Amino acid sequence: MKSIRINLQFLLAVLLMFALSACSDDPPAQGSLAYAQQEVQKVYPKAQVHEIDGLEVKLIYKDKRFSPENVLRAGVDESEIRKDTIMILYGEPGGELQTVEKESVLPIEELLYGPYSGTQTLWLTLSELPAETREAETRSVDGVDMQVAHFEDGSLYATARPGKVTYTLQANQSSGYEEDELLGILAQVSRIQGN
């Protein structure tokens, strides 16, 4: 009788462990940051939605296009894109979830997260296309080679391609970040993700 009770308790403990592990494997809710991270990794397996001190992710989406033609020149014809470009917008903490109309000015192919209201600070993009920043100087920041350009509107564009993925950072003059800080962010993101 004692061995039956012990076996029954053991069986219940095993069943409880399986039930708990099954609950923890639930996929993240669509529209959550965890869901967006998972979707980003489906396109670029080593990529992460990077945390930046003092900023929050406001919007993440996929798009077939790479970047504004007046800023970047793709190294190949954009019709050769096989993977989506991932666009990540960061801004000041806080803000309400907004609705996106089908006729939105954003070229959103697939919305993964947000958009949340608030001040937009910087964009990060990930693309398989090699690219050159127009009117750029080449610099090395923390061991990462990048191209850096300033435009008349006060915006900063920088690209880095340490592997098979091009990382682009775009920020305007009112971002509140010094150029060295922005380039440090790009270097850190592209180096850590090591695609």
C-alpha cells in the first residue's frame, strides 16, 4: 500500500512538472515585445531588439524596402531582396498604443509591435542588403567600421555591416544624444548581434 501511495505521488509530481513546463512554452502574445523579438529572429536569427538606456521601443515592423534612396545606396538592386528589412523605432519612455490605418504614411508590410505615441528619437534598421551612405566618412567605433553622414536637416545617418546584415541608425539633431553616443549604440548593436 505504501509503494502504491509513493508511486501515485511520484506520478502526480511528474504530471504537474509537465503541466507547468507546457504553460511556460506558450507563445508570446501577438503585438507584445516578446512576440516582435521572436518574429525578428525568424528573419535574422542572431538579431535582437536591443535595449537602449533611457529609450523605449515605440514601433517594430517588417518592410521589403530598405531605406530612403536620398540617403543610402543599396549595393545591389532592391528587387533582389530575399529577406524583409526590420525597422525599429525608439523614443522617450511612456506613450499610448496607437491604431494604424491601412492608408498609413509608414510603408508597413507587417506590423510587429506598437506604434506607441511619444517623441521619436532614433531608428535602427536591419537589412540583408549591403549599402553605402551618401556623402559619408568612414570611421571605426569600438572596432566596428561604419559610414557616418550628416545632412542639412541636422539628421545623422550611420551604417555598419560587420557580417551579412547591414545595420543603419538614423537620428535627428533633437534626439538628445551626442554623435559619439549614437555611434556607440550602432557599434554595440551590430557587434553583439554578429550576424
